[in-house]
Amino acid sequence: MSAGRAAVVCGLGTWLPPRVVTNDDLSQVLDTSDEWIRSRTGIGQRHVADPTMATSDLAVEAGGRAMKSAEVDSVDAVVLATTTPDRPCPATAPLVASRLGLGTVAAFDVVAVCTGFLYGLATGAGMIATGGAERVLVIGADTFSTILDPHDRSTRAIFGDGAGAVVLRAGQPDEDGALGAFDLGSDGTGSELIVIPSGGSRDPRRDPDRPAEGDADPYFRMAGKSVFRNAVERMTASARKTMTDVGWSTPPDVLVAHQANLRILHAVADRVGIARDACAVNLDRVGNTAAASIPLALADATLSGLLRPGHRLLMTAFGGGLAWGSCTMRWPAVTPG
Ligand code: UT7
């Protein structure tokens, strides 16, 4: 980012669909139990959108709340991080922008699965740094319930639906809320570890009952154990690199990491040297909400008092791609909407 101009967080909003599915609810329909899910993941429940809802509905709610929190009624661009767009084409962001009454602003989707929000933040920050925008609305929204195999206990136990958003404005690098160092990375050799096998150009079969060859698989699949190991290694390395780049010699005050699994969060915190009680944790109540995970955890940590203005904050995420990222900042005085 050029000296003298930084992207500054000035608003935060979230939205969760009202319907809650507990572990006990899941154990009524799947071979699982509250004990297994809690002890292996830390998750106790998740929110699930009604079938009438699409990702744009969640994104509009969170985006509108973020703009209210920032006390603004216009932005120059909308960046929507999602893996579950309303439709494969077009992008969902233009619809979200128009439903928010933002007129003809730039609007596009970013796909980096569970790291999507941090990629979206970096994109928005870049638009501000280069003078292409004064204000950007960055939203992370996903309805993973729409892509999960109803019979797959290993994914249904983990994922939930939700949305979170921030407003970025042009400001100074030394202000609270100014985004600091970013580290973004990817490793496509692991692209099969988190994948929806069918429905894209690699395997475009539309009708699972009439496959061209073999079985079409339109559902989200995850190789849990490999993903677990990669998540710990990549987030740890990325977090350390970001802290070095920004010049922090002591651990941050708060870690907001992608809410995939409590065991992953603790492993990353231990390796980076951050106390476990300095980690934001809301996965017990919302599960893994993919691109919405970081902003939902930011809001939760702010409302609980864990994250306060002036705190040195480290955010880190990992997910499909494989893709990962981290970002630092000093937390600003924002009231989540
Ligand atoms: O958001 C993107 C990043 N995602 C992640 O970081 C997720 C990373 N992975 C994980 O969190 C964990 O790997 C899981 C929670 C997905 C799975 O936990 P695990 O301890 O790695 O279990 P596993 O996949 O090795 O499975 C062990 C056993 C298997 O049974 P068998 O083959 O040993 O008989 C699974 O079928 O646990 C079984 N299992 C379950 N049992 C009850 C898997 N899911 C469940 C379930 N309830 N929900």
C-alpha cells in the first residue's frame, strides 16, 4: 500500500439465518452424535437458511448492516466472497449491490472458499490503495447447506450458513482500523482435497441420473484429515510471516482465525505462541460458515469484549484451492450491526 493512503475498516455487519440445527437434530437423521461432533470439532450447532433463501439474501442483510454500522449510504464497489453464488452465472455481487440501492457501482465475486473474505479484503484494499475507490463494501456470504450431500456426516456436521461484511474507507496507515500486512497464498496441487467434482467445465454433466460416464457428483467433498494437517501448517506459516512483515515481535492481542475446527484453532495458536483465550471462538454456535467465518468471528469477539479498539489483531484463514491468507490491523472503534 502506498505511504499515506490505507484501507481502513469503518463498519461491520453480520447476518445469520434464524433456523438453528443442533448436533442432536443432526443425530436424528445421520449416524452421528453431539459427543462426536463436539469433541472432534467444538461445534454445537449451526444456522441453516430456508430453502427459499439464496446467498444474495444473506449478503444483502449483512452488507446493509455493515453500511449502517459505518454510517454510510454509498460505496464505490462491492466485493462478494462466496463459493455458493445464487447461480453459476452471473456473479452475485451486482444483484447484491442493486438490492442495497447502490446503483451502478463496480461489483464482482471472489472465489477463495474459506479464505474468500481475506482475499476480498485484499482486493478492496488494493482498489482503495490505487485510488480506484474511496469506499468498498466487502462481504463474505455462503449457504453451504445448498451444496452439502445430505448423507455425508463429515461435512454436514461442520458447515453452517451465514454472512458478514465490512466497509473499507480510504484513510491513513497509522489509524486504528488500517489494514496492515497481508500474506496470501495457494497450492493447486491440493485442489482435489476440497472439491465439488461435477458441474464445472471439467465435468459439466448436469443430470446425475444420466451420466456420460461414471457418476456425476454435484456435492461438496472434503478430505478431512489432509485438510486438517494443511490447515494447521499453512495458517501457522502465514500467520508467522505476516507478523514478521508487520514487525510484531510479540504475539497479537487477539487471533481471529477461520472457524473450521476448535482443534485447528488451538494448534495454530499454540504454534504461533498466542494464548488460547486470546482466540476468537464462535464455531460452537455457528459452525464453519466458509467466507462468512472471519467477519462473524470479528463481530462476536467485539460484542463479547475480547476484541477492543487498539488491539493488535491477526486474522488468518485456510480452505479450498488450497488457498490461505493472513492480515494484521489495529482494531478500530466499530459497533457491529
Ligand atoms: O473450512 C475449510 C477447512 N476445513 C477444515 O479445516 C476441516 C478440517 N478437517 C476436520 O476438521 C476433521 O478432519 C473432520 C472434523 C472433518 C473429521 O474429523 P477427523 O477426526 O479427522 O475424523 P476422520 O475424517 O478421520 O474420521 C474418523 C471416523 C471415520 O469413521 P471410520 O472410518 O473410522 O469408521 C468417519 O466416518 O469418524 C467418522 N466420522 C463421524 N462419526 C460420527 C466422520 N464424521 C462423523 C460424524 N459423526 N459427524
